[in-house]
Amino acid sequence: HQKFPAEILALYEKGVKELAISTGRKIYYRVADLLKKMRKIRGGKEKVNEIIHYFRNLYKIRPVMMEILNKNFPETIPQPKGKDVQKRIDKSLGLF
């Protein structure tokens, strides 16, 4: 039984975002661990997805962070849309 889930999630969110400002594989794994704990709190799954989306936009040039997020939260990997799909396929096959 959890009391005050919204308040607990807000505290976690603040801490996770402050931690993510720093860089390094250990920090990214710690962020992932905290996000996993957040998912277990009522309403946490939606909040975690929101935070991951925020990180993917803000820190998109951090390949190690993206790798760790992808590994721990594969359901949040953005899917290419429309013409981008064919471009990525062509590029990966070396057609263009």
C-alpha cells in the first residue's frame, strides 16, 4: 500500500533529472535503476515514459545514455515513420 504516489513520483522525477545532467555509464545505469523503481509506483509507468521521452529529446547526442535506455526500456525506442523507414532500410543496405 503506497501513500502519496504522485508526490513520491515528483521527488523521484526531480532527482532523476538532476542526476542525468551528469554524464557517465555508471550514472546512466543509476538513472535506469531509479526509473525502474518509479515504474512500480502507482502511475509510475506513464511518468517514466514521459521522462524517457524528455531524455531522448534533451540528450539525443549521448549515445551511451540512449544505449542504456534502449536496453532497459525497449518499448520506448522511437519508431521511424513513413518515408524515413525506407530511407533507413536503403541506407543500412548501402543503396544510397
